[in-house]
Amino acid sequence: MKSVRIGASVGFWGDIFTSAVDVARYGDVKYICGDSLAELTMAILQKAKNKNPKDGYTKDVFPLMTSLLPICKEKGIKIISNCGGINPLGAMEAVKGIAKKLGLSDLKIAVVEGDNILDRLKEFGDKGYLGDIGAEHGGLWDKVLFANVYLGGKEIAKALSTGADIVITGRTTDSGQFLGPAMYELGWQEDDWDKIAQGIVLGHLMECSGQATGGNFSGEWWKVDKLGNLGYPVSEIYENGEFIFSKPRNTGGMVSVDTVKEQLLYEIHDPTCYLTPDGIVDFSTVKLENVGTDQVKVSGATGKPKPPTLKAILGYTAGFVGEGSITYSWPDALPKARKAEEILRQRIDMQGINYEEIHSEYIGLNSIHGPLAPEPEYETNEVMLRVAVRTSSKDEAAKIGREFPALALNGPPHASGLGGMHSIRELIGQKTALIPREEIEPLVKISVEEV
């Protein structure tokens, strides 16, 4: 039965790239696919592009492609990445520059565009696709930083049909990076719903780099070997949709039913109705089976026709946060931190800081579990107090920073540092909408250039 081996690259902007190199060297793959985008990433990239029209793509393209291109060129491995972000053409130019610097030629790069709808918001708003976001957010139109729809694997398969060695996209679904080459190589039609479902499951398991090969594993994590050299996923997927999920030889990590199952349940909401641009998947029918050392067979996913709409995500400026922290040591670390919070809240009121929300937490006690954290049964060695305020303006957020240094001398004893740390950052809000696919897909553009 015909099959193709697909490997995983980075799972987010900032991920390590050495494991992707191991996939290229030892994975015996034909494709290496990576997901560099999150919603916050899109906002960062749009801001960068606003400052420099040539910017707007993820900068890990430089170390990643510098490391991968020589190996992939030698082995004939194709690379797929949504590192294009807000500016896929800019990412293509960056990759061309890297290839030329490395002395590589005879490479074909395909770019998929059409996900960016920032210039069409007014049109879609007038057609009623965006609901009442203008009124709901008090004039959101002027605050929008980015607006993109999620494209899927179909567009990547079309890009591969041009003979491309590298495919660069903007906002695509995480799973689409991996589904695309499976569709192209195995000849799947867009309405082969069960096969498409299996391909989506493949992508869902592989898109988080090492999270299904022993990273972030909540089972017997202490038994996961050599996490410093964690192997990223490699899968061989067959014509009927079944695939063997594994990792490269000579790498650390662990592949088992439990590690795969944990990733399978990640971010799926309704497991019987997982929506993507390419189809709807029922995860409840998936079967997992250990078939060898670090090998799990995945089968049984069932699919339904793709939805009539594509998900769009809009990011907008949502104010600022000013925050500070200060650490207190034994004895009485927690009572000291609580007294410091009391002083800070009093000072915030006295100074008339105009905030919309205030949040305090004790790092080392409740910063993760919040009100669910039990009171300590013993005296803690140290506690860090963090206080943050959300404001509508940067100047107002900055005011809280002035209140922390004075705590070193004007608050409880044994504080570390001169009033701790303080910072200001902009907040990004998000809004989703559903756009009829006929508004988007006819305008998707695939362009090809050669090095």
C-alpha cells in the first residue's frame, strides 16, 4: 500500500530547531512540516510589519532554514511552514536569501496567500459576517491589529502540485501543514472524509513538536529519557489513512499510547465534532495501538463534510497592564507579602490610579491554582507578591511601577531587591467570526519562485 513519511519541525515561534534537524537526518522523511503561529504571534508580526513593510514573518525562519536547507536539499526533503505569518512573501524572500548564502540553487518556493482579511473588514462587516463587533467593543474597527482566516491542507496540497520544494503560508490550521502533503502524495480527494479525518488527526498529533513524544507528559514523566534531546514526531501514513506514529532513532523521548492519547485530547473541545476547514472529525472513534518500541498505530477516525464557513480571528488592542513584584523571605514570608499587598492597594487608591481591573497573586503559593490553592501547613521559605492592573492607557499603567521601589524601605522587612521588578505591556484582545468559504477560497493565491 502506498505511504509517505512526514516529520514535524517547530511547534511554535521560539521552539528549538535541533530536534527538527534530527528529523531531517534520521527520520527518513519526505516532508518536514512546522507550525510557527499562535494568535498572539499574529499581533506581534502585524506590529512589526507596520513598522517595516518587509517584516511580518517569524524570525526563527533564519536559524531553522539555515540548519534544514542543506540536509533537505541533499535528501530531497520538502519543507512546509506557516512562518509567513502576516507577510508570506517576505518570508519567501528571507528563505531565498538564506539559500543563496548557503550556495544552494534549483529550489522552488511556493507561497500561499489569501488568509489575511484586514483590508476586507468593512466589507465583511457590512455583509453581517462580523456581528456587532463595532458596537460590542466600542469602536473596535480602529483598534484591530490583524484579521486572518484559517486555511487548511487543501491549499498546501495545491501548492505542492506546482513541484515546490518549500511551501510557505500565512495563517493555516495547525493540522493543515501535515494534511496537505498526505492529500497530495496519496491522491486523496477533498470529499474522502474518513481519510481526510485521519490526516487531520495526524496533523493534530504532530503539530505540537515534542508534546506527543514525551514532552509535557503528565503520566510517568520521570521515565521519559533524554528530554534534552527530545525526538520530534515522525509518522508514516498509508493510502487508507492509517498511520504509524513514532520518532527518529537515536533521539530521546517516549512514544506510547498514553503520550499520544494526551496530545489527542489537547484543544479539541467537542471530540465528536472537531471543526477544520478540510472536514469535521469524530475523535471518539480513533483507535490507538502500541505496535513496537516508540511506535503507535492510529486508525479509525471518522469524518464528515467540511463546514460552509471558515473561522476568522481578529486581534485588537485591549489596553495595557502595569505590574510589579517583590519577594519576601522567612520568617513570616506570607504575612509580609499580604501586608505589602494591602499597602499597595491603599497607595493605588491614594494616587488615584484609574484601573479597570486589579489582580494579585502569591508566586510560590497560588499563582497557578488561584483560589483553589490550600493554605500552607508549614511556613514557606519565600513568597513573591505580584500585583497587576489593567488600564486603558500606557501612562496610567506606568503609575503602579512607582509604588514598588518604596516597599523596600516603607513596607514589611526582608524584601529582596530594591522594590522588586515592574513592567508595562500592551494587551491584545481577540474576537472570532465565521466567513463563508466562497468569500475566501476563490481569492487564495499561490505564487512560485525559484532560487
